[in-house]
Amino acid sequence: MDPLMSNDNVVSLQAARDLRSARDDEHAYRARILCMSKVELLEEMVRFQEERSRLGELSMQMMIQGQYLFKALEDSAETHELKLLTRSYRRHLEHELQALRRAD
């Protein structure tokens, strides 16, 4: 069922606000990632992995942010190995996100 619609086919204002807020957060994170240096991207990767370990699992928002982060790392990678690693992790996040969306 569409998260914006209630059982009576009425748009949920709270769900619409939450969706808009999530999209705004997503755009802000992406803009921040695109402005980072290689060192800052690597530091963000460490922060991302620490947050994932602390939470035990990835939320949808973290998966989306991870895709942006690992794409930026892939694009800036200076070694073939780092490019392969970041591409692999980004694709893993894409598959996890697709599975999560299908489950909803």
C-alpha cells in the first residue's frame, strides 16, 4: 500500500511531510558528498561504517546515502582495487535497497 494513502484513499499529510523531509535530507547529503575531498570521503566512509556497526543494520536512508558516498569514492579512486571495492559495496547497497522497497 502507498505510504501516502490511508485505508480510505486519503493522502496522509504526515507521510507526505516525512517523504519530503527525507528527499530534502537526501539532496543535502548528496550535495555535501560532492564537495568533499578524497580524504574527507574516506573519513565519511569510516563514519558510515561505524554508524552501520553501531546500529547493526542499515536504514533505507543510510542505504541511499551509502550509494552516493560509494559512487563518489568510486569516481575518485586512484587505484583499481579501491574502485572495485567501492563499486561492489555500492551495488550491494543497490540490491539491499531494491529488496527493501519490494518488501514494502
